[in-house]
Amino acid sequence: MSEIKVVGVLGAGTMGNGIAHVFARGGFDVRLCEVEQRLLDRGIETIRKNLDREAAKGKITADEVAASLKRIQGTLDRQSLAACDFVVEAATEKFEIKSQLFAELDSILPKDVILASNTSSISITKLAAQTERPEQIIGMHFFNPVPVMKLVEVIRGLQTSQATYDTVKALAEKLDKTPVEVNDAPGFVSNRVLMPLLNEAMYAVMEGVATPEAVDEVFKLGMAHPMGPLTLADFIGLDVCLDIMRVLHDGLGDPKYRPCPLLIRMVDAGWLGRKSGRGFYQYE
Ligand code: CAA
């Protein structure tokens, strides 16, 4: 496969803009693709703010901020991704949305291009089955905030080729991240272990064992977690947490993965965490 210079990122939300940010910082040209101009503008504005934050801390120069921003080209036209050497999808965490996108991108992208998904829990093997290139489909799972977190979970679907794996591992290293190899299974490693912790913390609140503040204090002071589990759930997004719990529950079939009823109620109410202004805490 030829050298990767132009990277397509599908979705400019929390994860997508972070992914575009680190590829641009890594010297790649980025095509950042969204479905609405408003979402694209918001994503690029977030990248600008986060690059400025890195400059304010002295991690990069003002020239590097400008050069990184210049490397990012926003687009609403998925067809334009045909010019990319590698594409990573970071759209909404719903199988129907991602599977449609994979089928569409398969028809747009040149045959040798690798298509990765930043999915946090959806089967890579199932996404690969939507395409005619299952050997070139892989999981490239980043962590929020993407510019800060060192991990990339690299997930092999059943048919992912060794060449695809090697390319994505090398790409992650080029972004100054640490790739960890994981096989395709519900929630992979990160969310199979993390989400039940967050879900259990929600049960503790629902059952009146402790307040959200108290649960979070226990984990911050007792286990040295940078954020308590309920602050972290708000940070990730309660809708995302619920989607992942459902994938674990359906995929593993064990009642221990049952989503906490309080989580379901909060998502029904539109309390999605930090992004909606209210979750276990209020942010206005
Ligand atoms: N872009 C660039 N830099 C950022 C940033 C961003 N979006 N957010 C924070 N930073 C930088 C800050 O500038 C700061 O830099 P210095 O160390 O050089 O000072 C550093 O990160 C720490 O930030 P703050 O001082 O503002 O705040 P903090 O010490 O409270 O750290 C945090 C913030 C990094 C988010 C920390 O609380 C943390 O690590 N939280 C846990 C995050 C976590 O668990 N993420 C994984 C979520 S799960 C997931 O993403 C995957 C999934 O599938 C659901």
C-alpha cells in the first residue's frame, strides 16, 4: 500500500474532532467530513481551542497551531473522501448509521484504502461484512480527550489482514500514541471493563447507597482515578454509556451487563451529561 498522506475523518463530534486534531498535529492532511455545516464549524472551532490550549501550555508553537489548522479541510461531501489514503469513521455510535456509512464508503474509496472505525463497542467483523474489503477494515479506538490520552485500542476483526493491522499500529505510533492489540468482542477490552464500573456506580446512586459526589470521591481519593465514575460518565455522554451497555448486554447475554434503570431514565429525559448541560451534575 502507498504511503499515507491524506486522512479522512468522518464525524466532527467529540471524538472526530480530537482524531482530526491529532492527525493534523502528526503532519497528515485531513479531510474532516460532517453532515451539517454547523457541526463542521463547531468541530473545527473545538480543534482551534484545543490547539490554542496546547500552545498556551508551551507544548507547541503558534506556527504549529496555524500549520495544523491549515492541514484540516472541512467538507460536507463524502464523495470527496475518494482522495484519501486512509479513513477513520467517528460517526454516531449506532450500528445502523455506521453500517450504512461503511457500505457507502466502500463504494467511494479506492480498493486498497483501509477503513477504520473509532467505534467503542460495535463489532468490527459486522462492519467489515458491509463491505467488499473485509481484510482492510479495522478498529482504531481513541480515548477522550484524544489529544491527551495515549491509548489507541487496535481491534482486529475476524478477517482483518496482518498488513492492515501493521499499518494502523504504525499510524498510531506516528501520532505518538500507544497501540494495544485487541480482538473483536463486545466492548473490546476498554469498555467491557470500564462500562460495568460506571453502570454499577449508577446503581449505587439509584439505590441510595451514596450521592454522586460521594461515589466520585471514593474513586478519586481511594483509587487515584483522575475523575470519579459519574463525572467520567457525564464526560463520555450518558447516551454513549447506555448504547455501550446495550451492546454488552445483547452481545454477551449476561444479566450482569443490564443497563442501570436510572441511566435509561436520564437519557430519556435528555440528561446526557456534560454536552447537554446536565447529567449526574449540572454544568450551566
Ligand atoms: N485537548 C488538548 N489538551 C487537553 C484537552 C483537550 N481536549 N483536555 C485537557 N487537556 C490537557 C490540559 O491542557 C492539561 O495539560 P498539562 O498537563 O500540560 O497541564 C492536561 O490535559 C490536564 O488537563 P487539566 O489540567 O485541564 O485537567 P485535569 O488534570 O483534570 O485533566 C483530564 C483532565 C485529562 C480529562 C483528566 O481528568 C482525565 O484523564 N480524565 C479521565 C479521562 C478518561 O478516562 N478518558 C477515557 C474515557 S473513555 C473513552 O473515551 C472511550 C470510550 O469508548 C467511551
